Amino acid sequence: MWLTLILFISITGIVLGLNRFLPFRICPICAGVSSTWLLLTAASLAGYINGEVFQPFILLLMGGSVVGIAYQGEKSLDWAGRNTLVWKLAVIAIGMPLASWAAAGASIKVLSVEVIVLALLTYLFFVKRGGKTAEEMKAKTSGASKLEEMLKDCC
């Protein structure tokens, strides 16, 4: 358990620090959770840790990633934001069994697919949000905020 906590806190802190320099922001908690279970899975496959001992932690963190995907999708994707219940039900109903299957059938091939899927989701949710890059969204939001401030002083 301590290894899991140390990994999670370390990765979260690193991403928090990196966000100062990146042109987009990545959720430090999302990165900490997903990177921890990916690293624990890789360490288990490589024989560095006992997979049976760490499997409950891996499954718990994978479940957290599924819920995080449901949450981030709602914020990042227009359709998911308009249909939150359907989106969340679909992600959790599909994601939980997939996470369980992936953990039970852990292999280098499955781990590779997990890395690719998480990289695509990171791009979709944090770099390019809803068809727009994070930079475009920030500019749009700041422009809208300026307009709102000007309208407050209007009357």
C-alpha cells in the first residue's frame, strides 16, 4: 500500500509542477491515478512486485480512472456535457468491466493498449477539448470574461 501511495503522490506532484510549463493543463489527480496503476501493472508484469498483492490497488485505481473519464468527458466533450447521465452510464457500464478484464488478463499487449488509450484520452480531454485546443478555449474564455465584465458596467 505504501508503494502505491508514494507513487501516486509523487506523480501527482510532478504533473502539478509540469503544468507550469506546459501549454495545456493536465489534471494532476488523473495523471497520478492512471500512471500509478500503469506503473504497478508494468512492475507486476516485469516481476518486480507481486501482482496478486497489488491487484486490489490496481483495480481500485483503474476504477478511479473510469470515473475520471466519465467526469472529464462531461467537461470536455460537447455531446457528453449535454447528455451527462447517458455519457456517465455508458462510460461506467463499459469501463468497469473493461478495467476488470484488463487487470485479470494483464500482459504486455494489454498494457500497450492501455497506454495508447490513455494517451488518446489525455489528448482529447486536456490538449484538444471539444474540437478546440486548450489554448483556443483559454482565449475564448478570457474574451468572454472580458465581455461579461464590460456588460456589468454597462447599465
